[in-house]
Amino acid sequence: MRLPTDAANPTRRLLVVALGCLTSALLAVGSAAAQPPSSEGQPPPATSVSTPPPGSGGKGDEVVETQWGPLGPADRDFLFKVKQAGLWENPAAEKVAAKSTNPKFADASKTIVDGHKLLDRVVDRAGLLLGVELPKEATSEQQGSLGEMDAAANGDEFEVLFANRLRAGLGTVYQDAANMRMSTKNELVRILTNQAMITLLEHIKALEATGRVDFNGGQPAGNNSSGQQGDQQAGTDDTADGTIPSVPPDSKFTRTAGQNGAFGGNNGVFIGALVVLVLSLASLRLITRAKKTKRKSRAY
């Protein structure tokens, strides 16, 4: 059965378009708020939005009512985290040109810088419209990571540090964005969480593509100090991007059609579904014929 063209479109494309529209809406609202006041005697434009004074978005445990819903301490904390993510990820990405010659790190660096150009605009505009004064520098821990990158030797040492430090920080903020998306009652904060999850996930994927991300619980990718690498990686190929993990034998990923049937371990479910479908079609056909026969008998 051929699906309609619209139904065949990937769900991800629809999601990106929808979230892009929401982000554009936020930027448009922010632009309206930044318009200079109208001259005397002329009413303000219909799209104008009142911009609260800086710092009016509340402090501590205070919950402030805004045009877009209540703004509480968790909302403000999330705004801070998104802003501070850019305040250290961008300087870190700028170090790549001097510390690495790996083209994959150059790609990751560009992805991070380009992504924060949009994300920083969104969080800055949200802070303006919500009356929240955003931080102007990274946290002490983030600054410490930048110092470690400066001290690291060019090449391998820097690359491992860069990929893993940034990925860990990105993962934390990504989780915060997902949690905030489910709990916040503020419309602008929800828009920010949408854009943050899109941008940060792209950054995480770019870092993982470098082949330097640690997936082994403390050991750099492609290195195993326990001396068991040969046993663990039996049957796999080593690449410049690290070691490809082997698939355990007889797992659901390696079983053949002869072991599990043409449809893997779901033969029974698949055949049952076919039987139900056939019986349903047959019943529908019988009902249709019965109705036609009844109509003919009434005609005579």
C-alpha cells in the first residue's frame, strides 16, 4: 500500500519546522519589544509588547507573574544555564583552530559556534522580555575547564578533553531542558527549551562524530588500560575514529531469519495480525453482500 506523500514525510522534519516557527515567533515578539516608543499623539503599534525593567523577573524563591505565565526560580535558573552554556562553549570551540588539526574537530567547532548564534539570541530575548538579568560570564567550573584546555598538549590530549568536557556539560543542560519543558508554565521558557534541545543535541552529535568521546566509563574512546581490548573487541575493525564495539553473538541484532523466522522474534505477532486483517476483510465483504441482497428482495 502506498502512503500519501504527506504521510510519508519524516516526523523529524515536521518537528523542526514547528519548533522553528515557535522560535521565529519569539524573535518577532522581541523585535517588537525593542521598537522605540511612538511619537506623541500617535497610538502605539498593535504588536507592541511592554518590556519590564531589568531585574523585575524576580529573585530567589520569588514567583513573578508575566505576560507569558508565571516565572519561578526553576525558570530563571534554566535561563542562566542556557546563557552560561554559550559563555564557555564558544571560547572552547575557538581553541580548536590552534590546538587540533583534525577536520572533524573543525566541523564540531563550527557546529557549536553557529548553533549558539541562534540559541544566544533566543535566550537574550527571553531574558529581556521576562525582566531577567542574565549572567555575563561562565561559572568557575566552566572557566576551570577552559583553563585545562589551554594547558593540554595540542592534538590527542586536547581533543579528548574538549570532546568529553563539552559533551558532559551539554548533556546536563539538555536534561535540564527536557525537564523544564515538562514542568514550566511560562510560554517563553517553553520556546527556549524547544530551541535548546534542538541545538544542544546537534552539538552532542557533532562531538560524538569526532571519535574522541568516552563511552567506556572513564577510558578514552579507542583506549583500554585494562589490557582486555583484544577480547572485548574481537571481530571488530579499528578505525581512525576509535574502536567499533562488537555485537554479542546470538543477540537479536545478529540472529538470522533461519533462527528466528522471516520476521525475527515477532513471527507469532505478525501472523496473528495478518489473520485478524483477513478475517476483518472477509466479514466486511459478507456484510456488504448481505445488505445488497436485502435491498434487492425489498425491490421485488
